[in-house]
Amino acid sequence: MAAVPKTRRSHRRVRTRRAHWRTPLALAGECPHCHELRLPHRVCPHCGYYNGRQAVEIKSKEK
């Protein structure tokens, strides 16, 4: 015999249990070149460096 629930679970009961299923936020690390926060495995948006070399040219915000 298969395991079959005797009664249906309500939306409230199911959603209360699933309330803590959210994914964790991505942890930002420090860029070794400019020491600003950046996401792991991505080019630094502040200086354009990745893996010890200039990967992207960053336009300055000067007026």
C-alpha cells in the first residue's frame, strides 16, 4: 500500500512551513585591488580588475 495522507494540508499550514525556504543573499567580498565590495567571481564594478588584471575599462564619473 502507498502512503497516502488522510486529509489535505491547508494552504496556511504548507506556506507556514515553507516560509523559511528563501535563498541566502550572495556574500560580497573585498576587491584586492581597490578594497571595495564586489560579488565573488565577477569583475569589480569600481576598478574593473578581475584575477589580478585589468579586465574592463571603467569610465570615470567626473564632470
